[in-house]
Amino acid sequence: MKNLPLSIQTFRDFIEEDYIYVDKTRQIHDLFATGGRYYFLSRPRRFGKSLLISTLAEIFSGNKELFKGLWIYDKIEWTQHPVVYLDLSKVTFKTPEILENALDMRIEKIAADYNVQLDHGLFLKEKFGQLLEKLSQKQKVVILVDEYDKPITEFMEAGKIETAKNIRKVLKNFFGVIKGSDAFLRFVFITGVSKFSRVSIFSDLNNLRDITLSEQFAVLVGYTETELMHYFEPYLAKLADEAGMSKEQLANEIRHWYNGYSWDGKNFVYNPFSILNLFTEKRFRNFWFTSGTPTFLIQLIRRNKSEIREFENLTVENYTFDSYDIENIDIAALLFQTGYLTIKKITIENREETYHLSYPNKEVRDSFLTYLLGEFSRKDMSFSGRFLKRINELVKAGDMDGFIRESKSLFASIPYQIFIRERETYYHSIIYLILKLAGADVRCEVPTNTGRIDAVLETGNKIYIMEFKLGSELEALEQIKKMKYYEKYLGSGKEIVLLGVGFNLKQRNIGNYLLEILQDRLP
């Protein structure tokens, strides 16, 4: 059994220290074999971007023997190129001036490594341009940039928008050198988490191909099902044996927890970080989610009063992915870029593409919703766990009285100042989070031919049609009947229960509710 490469990001270490390397060199070869030269790729954190950059660096450095046994070994001419490798997560950027100095020092270091003498007194942009020109005198240059957006996003997350804008100016000026250096360049590859609009940073690089949503490169990073079963077969067999499961049962469980990321709606991959942690810890946990706290994202959701129930089935247009910028932070684009939502399918009508987004898998959905519930209710994780266990038991038993009682108890404990006055969606969101995290089969905003049902809760033998109103529970129940929301479920063979819930704004809690069992003979 080869070693598990947990936290290993350098290709040379993978090979020389006998770690499992999932061979991506065929897809990497496609990047430059067809004449492509300038690329940009956005992927969430912990997805293998740094390993990809490191692999490209070794290929263009001509280190053929590192690739013995891999697909690309005998497929290319191994030419040594100068490589300008910039990891912006490892440079200091406390201020725009410090970032500029750090980039200047990095350029000087690369020049020294290649024994290139740069002129004195040059500004950063001029120095970068001269470096590329002098390095190209023997072979054309390769530029590899990892985490290009780190200096910007860190200030955005801290709420320092003006500093983020000034950082952006430094990077725009710096990367602007690349376009004018085209004659000196063999290949350019830039990665990051955020895909800022091109006019903000890469406006001069109009020949930069964005492969973020490309079907051709959909599995360039991440593990496919086939790769998981092939490269990790010994670990799968061992874990299945220790868990007392068949390999098929274990594979299904792993798929449910960790598969589901997609950037084209057709090819789906596993997050490498979660898979490697699973085989290391030998238990199912929310590994990827806990490796980074989405505080900035949650704050933005609350500040914008976003409808969180829509996140599970969110539809957006293509331009959504190109509109993200410091001054225009689109929640859907941010959720997608950071990995909390992914593309489940793409539909085309009249040549217009619609992207259907949802949570990738159980790990992301449960973790994200639990975090949201904690933020909305101001409860810690231990309380949430105990509370949700009770809710789960009540829902399974069909005890709606108990469910309402526990929900009222939660609402009563929420601090006064965090309530969003005059908004039904806040109350809806809490109920949705409670039911979803308790493991209930609940769907929100369910369309019918007469309107949309607030929520449909399905158990083993019952279907609950739920409507929420600020004020009267009777009004909520009457709306269900008037709009005949129940009709689409009449042939289900299950008992249909109508549940109207009224919220008391003064008490900031559930007021009253009405339950009514629907008879099939009801018109």
C-alpha cells in the first residue's frame, strides 16, 4: 500500500516518497498539446490546485524521470523551460505596498536562481517584464500562478473593502505585464478560488482561456469514481473489512458523503482532502468543511437576507459566474466558487443555458446547514446536536405536537436583537434548517399548478403539507385548502396531513398551529 498524501502538495514528494498519485497527466497534456497557452482555472480550497501547478512546473522543467510510469512519460518532448512560479498565498500582503515589495523580492529571487542580472532602479512592472525577456533568450518562459486571489479575498473576508480594491490595483498592474510579453512565453496557468470578473484583474489578458466550466477539463482536479476505486482499492478493502461492510456498501456511503462536485453538470468528482482524511481517520466526518470556516459567507447571507431554502435547488444564468467582483458580490457565484454549491445539471432552451446548483453531498450540506442554524439561532454545535436528535425522533413518530413544542422552545431562546422583523422567510428558514438537519425528507417552495407550497414533509406513512403565515394559523390552513396544494399527493398511498402554522411577531415565536387530516374524498 502506497502512502496517503495527506497535506502533500509537491509533485516531487509524491513520486520520491511513494505517495499515491492519481495520474492526471493525460488531462494536463491536453492543456498544451493543442496549442493552448494561456489558462485560468477556479476551484475551491483543498482541491488539488497546488499539486497541479507543481506538476506543471516539473513537466516544463524537463524532469522526465519523475514521470516514469505515468501516462505522459513517452508522449512529449521533454524540453527544459524557465519557470516563473508564484504562490501568492506565501507572499506577505499586509498592505498594497508590502505586497508590491514582496512581489519585487520574488522576481529578484527567480532572477538570481537563473543567474539573470536585472537593471537597477526598475519599477515592479518593468522588472517583471525584463525578467521574462531575459529568461526567454534560451527557451520561452512558463508562468505558473497559484492562489492569485488570496491577497484580495483575505481583505474582503475581513471587511476591508478599500484595501482589497488597492490590492487589486497592484495585481492588475503586475499581471498586465504578461500580455505585452507574449513573444517570450510558452505557457501561462493561473489558479485561485475566486473568479473575479475579467475587467477587474485580467482585463489586459484577453487571450486568457477560462477553463473553470470546461467539460474538457472537468476532472483535471478532484478524484473521479473510477480513480477512487482504482488507486485507493487497498484502502477501500481495508476500511470495508474493519467496518464490517461490503466494498459496495462502503462505496455507496463514500459516494453519499463526499462525491458530487461538478463544473459541467456531467462529470462528478470527490474532494481529495475528504477522501484522504477518511482513509486516514477511518471514520466519516465533515473533513473539508471543518478545514475552513465560512464566516464571511454566512455574514453576507445574513446581511443580504438571502433565502437559504433556495440554495438546495438554485437556478442561475451563465453570466452569474462572470459577475463576481469586490463591488458586486453575488451570493450564488460566491457559494459556487467556494465549493458550497455545485452544478448538478445544465439545461438549454432557445440556446440559453440555465445552471442548476445544489449542495455537492452530505458533508457539505449538513455542515453548512448546521453552521447556518447556529448562526441564525445563536446556538453552539453541542446544543444543536441534542436538539436535532429530539426533532428526528419526534418526526419519525409523527408527533407534530412535540415538533412544534421543541421548535417554540428554540425560537424562545433566540436573542431579541437577531430577529429579522416583518420577514416570514426568517421563520421559514429556521423551520427548514431544523427539519433538514434532523434528517427529515423536507422540500421547500414546492411548485404546483396553483402556486408554491411552503414545505412538504414526507415520512414513512404520512405527507405533511405545510404553510407558514405571520399571524393567523387559520389563514395558513385555508390557503392550503383554497389552492388545493394537496392534490398532487392524493395518489401517494400515504396519509395526508395539512399543517397551518402562524407566527406571532410580538412574541417572536410560533403562535398557534392547526392540523387537519385530509380525507381522499375531500374535493
